[in-house]
Amino acid sequence: MTRLILASSSKARHSMLTNAGVDCEAIASMIDEDGYKQSMKAEGASAAEAAETLAEMKALRMYRQQPDGIVIAADQMLECNGIWFDKPRDRDNTRAQLRALRGKTHQLVSAAVIYKEGSRIWGTIDTAHLTVRNFTDEWLEDYLDTAGEEIYNCVGGYQLEGIGAQLFTEVRGDYFTVLGLPLLPVIGFLRDHGILKA
């Protein structure tokens, strides 16, 4: 059996893979994401370039810790009008982020890379476009009450698979990409390379 390792602490990514029948271990790969993002932003990198670079760094770090496995790593960036948004810190930060996104279309970029035996053997990037409706401040407070602290783990402060769906008027792109992993291309690669049955 090939040992698959998901270099992530994301419950959503692990659930996507396991629900799709991909048996993998989830192990957090800790890197200084904020520091790297600030550096890449200063150098003029795009959100897609940042997501891919961060995913690759996570994969490489995990490979060094678990050299016997095939490592899957991913990262997601939210960009709106040139501004990068991160996971909110608390309720006030979530409120501010969602107000900033209100009435606008933003991009969610999800990147995934796979490492084996010290080398990157595959990677992909996908982008979804989401339009946030002009919700009222009163509705926003109700949303924050209902969604709870779990949304602090989600870039932008929402979960499309839950009450966060009410934030949007339109979502263009792959559902799994919005959740943080371009799942179908990942599964396709694993199948094409005999890791999953064809």
C-alpha cells in the first residue's frame, strides 16, 4: 500500500479526500505562512503564485519529516481588488472582512502539489469566482451568531457548505476548489499513477 500523507490540519480537506475514498493521513505542516505571504506580496506575486508556492513549501517540509510517503499539500488564497484576505482572527475581524467583500466579486485560488522521493511530481491551480450579496448589518450579526467560531478557520470567514451559502448571489467555479482543494484533478492524478484503482 502506498502511504499517502495530507500535509494539512484542515478538516475540510481531509474530509474531501476520505469521503472520496482516498485513504490518507492528515499531518499539519507548519510553515510561517504570514511571513511568506508578506514577502511574496512585496515582490509582486499573484495570489495564484502565492498559493502554489505555499503548497509546495508545505509539501517539501512534510516530505522531509515523512520521507516514506507520497505527500499531498494544498493552499488557498482569497483575493479581492488586489487585496489578499486571510483567515479571520476573531468575530470583529470576520465582520470587517465580510463587510469588505460585500457587494463585490472575489477570487478563491486553490493550489495542490504532490511530492514523492524529494521531488515535486505534480501540481495544479484552480480559481473560483464568488459574488457576495449586499446583506444588511443586522443579517451579518445573525450570521456571525449562527456560524460560530468555526468560520475563523476559513479564509474569508465563511463556509459555502453551510449557512455561508446565504452570503452569495453567484458562485462560478468548482465546488471543491471553493472548499480549499482541487479534488478532481488530485484524484485523477492518483488514479493515472496507479495509486487509486482505475
